[in-house]
Amino acid sequence: MNAAFRWAGVALFGLLAACSSAVPRSANGTAAAADVVRAYFAAINRQDQNAATALLASDVQWLAIEGGRSLLEADGREAMQRTLGAYFAATPDARSEVEVFARGVHRVAVYECVRWRTAGGSQRRCAHGLFEVQGEVIQRVWFWPAESAPS
């Protein structure tokens, strides 16, 4: 699978979030897992590497589900910083639309569709993902393979 398609999942959540990367707090001062994920993808849609990686745990893991296996694609915040830089350079106009299907205290299940343009025209790929949030940072992410989707 093309790395640009595989990392299209990185850009998952921007349209559900406000343009600010600030994470809303509850009455007790903590952020809900879904709010952390929304803030992350708002930063991704703005192509703000620093804001996005600030919402990742230092030992974050990004995993791809391929068949019956989980493949570790990025291990640590620095690896994600490099990955995001490459993704933004390859797809500067990529934007995501995301639905939150389910959320719990620490996990958020999403369905994301990413749109971008190539020389061949407009592209759209969709995938399911699961985010694990600990405290106010994303600890682990799993993404299933992206699928072509009608525009």
C-alpha cells in the first residue's frame, strides 16, 4: 500500500473540531478522550506539526492492521514528527472528514475520509481507526487499511 494512502489515516479528524488545538476541559479540569482526538485532527487539518505532536505521548505507537497482524508504523513522538512532515509534504491539500462512532473513557473509534488532489484528479480514501488516550495525550492508534471511496 502506498505510504501516502497508509498515512492518510494520520489526518483523521479535523472537521469535527474547532480550528483551535485547545482541548476542552471538564469541570474537574481533565479532557475527554474524544476531545483530545478532535484537537489532534484539527491540528492535522491545519498541518500544524507542533500542535499535533504535543497531543501525542512521548512513547506513542501508531499501528496498521494488515490482515490478521498489527504492524508498528511509528514508535515515539519523534517518529510521528517525521511521519507528519512527510505526509504534509506529500499531500499539502489533504483534509479529513471524521465521524466518531463510539467513545469510552480511554478509547475513541472513528471512521475517516481524507480528500486530496493529484495530477490524476481528486482522491478520496476512507478507513476505520481506534485511538487510545491516557490523560490528555494519545498513547496508541490502530488503523485498518484505507479503502477507495466515491467522491
